[in-house]
Amino acid sequence: MKGPDVPAGTSVVQPRVRNSLRHATTAFVIAFTLAVSTTATPVAAEAPHYVFVNHLSAPPPQPAPLEAGAATVRGALNAGSLERDVRVLAAPEMRGRRRGTDDNARARAYLIERLREAGMAPLFDGSYEQPTYEESGDAPRGGPDTALARHGTNVGAVFRADDAAAEWIVLVAHYDHLGVVRGAVHPGADDNASSVALLLAIADSLGGSRPRLRRHVVFLFPDAEEPPDIRTDRMGSSWFWRHPPLSAARLHLGVVLDLMGGRSSPEMIAAGLADAVFVLGAEASRGLADFARAVPPSDGVVPVFLSLPMIEAMPYAPHRRFARSDYHGLREHVGRPFVFLSTGRTETYHTAGDTTDTLDYTKLARVTAWVAVLALQAADARAALEWRDFVADPIADARSLLRMSAAVETSARFPWPLRRALAADRRTVEALLRRWEGGEAPTPESYRTLQLASTRLQAALWRPSGWYFALW
């Protein structure tokens, strides 16, 4: 794509100056990337080696019959609680719910009261709270010389199956946010009051209808998900998975939710994906993929399946993967099946603009009904689920990325360097897909190219003015 014309009378930057600016900007982007990397998992000796599968790209299974429990809970949902709960949790007086603050404690007290009202039982030996700690010292974790410092507080509740020894599923949505940053309250309406409200609505429905289920349903609201705790053992969810109240070996499925209420971008609307819910992690096994793809459809919800590595790559850091939410500890410490659900980042992400008035509550209600069906289908499913780490479905990922990027070349929101880079990415992905569908095996290098195209698209939708995202 040709660059913009220079109007008459406008000074043109000399090549030497232009090169200096380019190099300085590139150095800034690299430095920023390395700064983000400081909270990542340890550096591996080589880039992640993925096993390439067709679990998501194979012809889909037929929709599963709607289980009685799922039908009951979906029918009893009250969407009216969603906006009310978001407005309480993301109110200005909650001051962003930062870990360790009185504001975070007020949000926690509200959650516990709502869970009691819903009829959910406490999860932690008669308590709804699980204190979390930061471990330090040179001894092995949990050894006699390990020092513990109080760090946060998880909230948890359970709807029990008839069989006390039953397996369990867990629905996860962190309740903390950034607090006050440089004097500005960051309310965290989408991140993550939207997901918390979604789970509270399901808890209300479960408690009101009380279906008989094959498995326990656990509701977990972790603390300490936000930076600087993300991707560390300080995360509340990481502590939970190292100290689970139920047998981790009996976990059937984890469902992790983050950013579930934001309005769709103009580009996603133009691509026909205004109602998209991104489902990541199902590629980990054939059974998990078939289960997730067979969830009975819901009006106004379009599941878009992606392999988890498609959101975990960063430029200039090929030896790391960057977990994006509370599935980090589940993956690293337990290794049981899970899916990660999100409607995607919006421009308000991690800003003071993430307020209650920016959410799409009508869409959130539809998504809540779909998540309720997915969860209750899992609570009653008969087949066991398997899980394997470092798995990806390149063909499915390329197809989904092309759907998501269908309108980027015509969007006027992107500056021309970024629009040109996005268009080039799209052509590259089209070429990769033709080769893979033609029988050529994906390689780590070609899949890395796909991952970085995904990362650029996500960044562009989050910061449309970010021309510097064109630099890698």
C-alpha cells in the first residue's frame, strides 16, 4: 500500500533523521516488550515446540443434546442482575478493587453476600475466603525455611452434586483490578466485573433451580490477577491450584473467563463477528475440542475457536509464551482440561475509560446463557476429557484469523503504516492456509509467523492509532 501524499509546502524529513527516528522507535518497542517480559514465565532454552493437530479444523460434530440441568439453569437465568452487579463492582467508590486495599475488601464482601443469597455453599472449610501468600526463601516450596507473606484473598463457593466424591468443574473470573493509577480510578468494568457478574447470574440460577448434577460446580473468584502478579505464583489462582480444596485429579473441566462485556469494534462488526466469543484451549485434545464444538448453539452468540498459542506470542521474545489470565496456574501446576473464554480486548482495556457505561449488556446476557449451557453440559457429561500442553491447530487458527481480519484493509481507524502491515499479514496468512490445506506440514517457523500476525491484529484492535505495531 502506498504511503500518504505530502502536501505542498510541507517539509520532508531527511533520510538520516528519518532512519534515526525509525531506529529509536524500534528500540522503544523492543524495550517495552522486554519490560512486559519481566512478569513472564522463565526463559526456555528454545522456542515452544507445538504439536500440530486438526482437532478444531476437522469437520465439526453434531450439536449435543441439551442436558436437563443445562436447560433448567438457562431457563432460570435472570439477565437483570448483570448490569446491577457490574455497576456495584465497578462503581467509582470501589476505586478499582486493587489487591490489598480496602476497596478490594469491599468488593470481596459484596461477592460473598451475593453467593450466600444465591444459595451457594462456602468452598474453603466453611469459609468463602481463601487467603493467599507469597512464598519466599531458598528452601523448596512449602519447606520448613519457606517464609509466607499474606498477599491476597480468593473467594470461592460450590454447588454440590448428590455424590460427595463426584468430580467437579470450576468457573473462574478474577475480581481484582488496577485500582488508582496516577490519580485516576481504573474501574475495571469489562476487566473483570463483566465476567464476575456473568458467574453470579449462573450461581443465582443454579441456587434457584437446584438441578441434580453429575458433578460439583465450583465458582472461583481469584485475587491478584493483574500486573505485577500476572504469570507468577503470586496470582490468587496459582495459589488455589497449589492448594485446591478438592482433589485436582478429580477436576473434569476448568472454564476461565476474562473480558466478557466489551462492545465489538467496527472491524469485528464489519467482519460479521459482532457476537463473537473466543474459545481458546479446546485444541488440547480431540475430546475437549469435540465437547466444546458440540455445545448446543445459542441465539446471538458466535463461538470462534482459536488455539491458545495464538494469544500468547510476543515479538522479539520467541522463547516465551505469555499466559493472559487465570489459566496460567491451572496449566502450570495441575495440567487438567480447561478452556479460556473472552469477547476480546477493547480500547478501554486497562484505562480509566473501562467504565460501566461502555459495556454491551444485551450481548453479555446472551453470552451468559451460552456459558451457562457450556458449564452445565460439562457438569453432566458422561465422557472423560483429556488434555495435553503445547498443542495447536494451525489450519483452524489461520481460518479464524482471516475471519477476524476481513475488514482491516478498509478501516479508516488504522494509520497507513499499520493498515499496510495488517494487509500484508492477511496475504501471508492466506498463503499459509493454502499451503497447509494443500497438504504441506506446518513448521514452528511458519506457525510463529501466524502467531505474530494474530498479535498485531489484537494490538491494532486494542490501540487503533498504534502505528508502531507495524514495526515487527
